[in-house]
Amino acid sequence: AMSSPPAAVLPEGVVAIVPMRNAVLFPHTMLPLAVGRAKSVAALTHVVQRGGLLGIVLQRDAKDDDPGRDGLCDVGTLARVLQHAEAGEGQQHAMCQGVQRFRIEELVEGYPFVAARITRIDEPTQVSPEAEALALQLHQRAAEVLTLLPGVPAEVAQALQALRRLPVKLVVPGDASARSDA
């Protein structure tokens, strides 16, 4: 008889976590992963077998072999596992692609790996009206400053006017509090 627990189906909003000793994964970047700790191997195996996303979280102390909630940073990144290979000696290698940042709400017991209930952090994808207004103000200020400066080449003033007609692409970083633990 199979004695292993039924392949855990994680509830909605709960993900398998791989704590990283010294690497941070950002959304839209790649990270080669080498895992050897039993819980991390179990987390990776779970995601490879079941599909879904893996949670990559930096641990606060690289020497901690089994970090609990306090040993993990609050914010991590959900990752897609693109490639996966057994590396022998219990090690597994994987290539991960960052998808979206998340905040850990709480750890969830009862799995052979670290599991956490998470909230996804929405990154601003489009320009907010505020950002657009801000960009417009900046252009206007710059135009005013240029008129006050003697001998500004006409081309510069024209370039600035042309800029104002371009669609505004102002990247507004996420709120600073989300990054305070990095």
C-alpha cells in the first residue's frame, strides 16, 4: 500500500515555497535553482507534478536550514518552473521564471514542504491618471524653466514641446513599503 500522503492539493491562495539562502527572483527574470533541502525538493516536485506556480522567498539568515515564518522575508515572487532535472545526491535543478510578487500572509502546516497563504501584489501595468498629470506638470515646469533661461537653443524648446505630444510612459514604482524587507 502507498503510505505517502495523498499528493497534496493546495487550497486556493496557498503555494509551495522554496526559501532561498542568497538569491532573489524578480518578476520577468530567470533564475537557475539548485535545491537540496528535503522540503525544498518536495516543493519543487509538487509544482513539477501538479503544475501551478512556485513561491520563491529570500530567507533572512542564509545559515538557517529550516526557516519558519520569522526566518522568511515578507515578500517573494511566484515562479513558473520551465525546466527541471534530477542532479543526483538528492539535488534537483530547475530554471524558474518570475511571474508576480506576493506577500506571505501565514504559513500553512500539514504539507511535506513549506506552504504559505499569500496575497498577490499587483504591479502597475498602465499609467494612472495621477501619473499622467504628474508627467504633464513636469513637462510644463521644464518649459517654464527653459523660458527663464537666457539663450536656450530653440531646438531644445521645440524638443520639449514635441515631448508633450508623446503618449506619457511614466513608470511609477510600487509603494515603498512593499520593498522594505528586501
